[in-house]
Amino acid sequence: MSGDKISLQPNTEQFELKTNLQPDGSQEVRLILRGALDRESVSQYRLQAIAVDGGDPEEYGILEIIIIVADANDNHPVFDQDTYEVTIEENVPIDPIPTETLVIIHVDDVNDNAPEIMIHTLGDSGDNEAVILENTVSGTFVARIVVNDRDSDDNGRYNCSLYEDHFVLDPFGSDFLITTRGILDREKRSKFSLIIKCHDYGKQALTRTTFLQVSIEDINDNCPHFFILI
């Protein structure tokens, strides 16, 4: 190009044209980058280099320039919010989370524990056995039932029942007491097998059953009788 006027359209802050006059009278044209480019803001530029000669009438030539900005890994992952809260069921395996944000995980309880039943008697032999004297008054202490459920909320709430008409099961704080109902006579019955059943209040209730053997101890409440044989 000799004696031509060269301009860049549209005008932009990122690029400019520079010309150098060569010894043979021609011009060397260079497209110069003036500032950093951000692909996330603008991924492509369409420019035109327009050369106009000094003739009469003037003639011109147009060179279309398309610049595609290549991506560079210059942005860290960004989360929409600083804190995330999710709720999952317990016992679900959790893969590692490769993040730099705070994730709060609430674990929902699953009803996977049946009530645990422990029986304490006066002798406390540990064999789920109790001994009481015959003819004791109604309401005599037989055993204390301690229940524990490791689940939470309704899954951890429980109630117990007793299947034996001669005994009563009553709440005692978070525990239960077994007492006699009426007077027991060893001469009529010397042993009782009590069935204690506890269940929780989960949607799919879990139940545990245990047994308590109650022996009635004899007291000297019968006089000797003579039988006369004729």
C-alpha cells in the first residue's frame, strides 16, 4: 500500500492499526493488541481495515478481520450462595465433595433401632427372674423396666404393655414398674411367666419382646391337718 490512508472500524479500545513506511514506498500494516481480552465478556471481534487511496475519485479496499478469543482457565468455580443445606437419611454413604464452600448436611433419622428392654428386680440376678412372697398386698413391687431407643423423635418414643392378669405395668417417669394385682397364693400357683412387649412410634414401628419369670415364695400360712383313719 503506497500513499493510502488506513483506518480500523469500528473503533475499539482493544485493538489499533500501526503502519510503517517501507523503503519501496509501501506501508506495512500491523494490528496491535492494546489491552487484555476476556473471553467470558467477549468471545469474538469482527473488525474491518479500510484503505483509501489519494486518487480522484478515491478508491478503497476493505479487509475483514475476525478475531476469536481462546479460553484460558482463569476463573475458579463460583457457587450461587455461600451456604447450602441438604437433608439425607442416615446410613447413606456420602462421597467426598470437592468444593470450597460450606455444605451443612442434616441427617434424617431412620427407624432402625428397636427399643431395648432392661429388667431390674430386687435380687437383680440378671436372669430376668423375680421372687416375691405369697400373700403380699396388692401393689407389691416386682420389677422396674428400663427402656432405651437410640432413634430420635417419634422413632425414639416408645410404650410398653404387659400380658398377665395377675400383674400391672405402670409408667414411672421414662421407665415402667411391674406390681402385683391382688394377693397371690403359692398353693394355687407358684410361677408366672410375664410377657413384656415394647414398641416405638415410627412410621414402620419396631417391637421388642422379653420375658420375666416370677416365683412365689412360700410362707408358713397353713396349719398341720390330721387325718383319722378308722
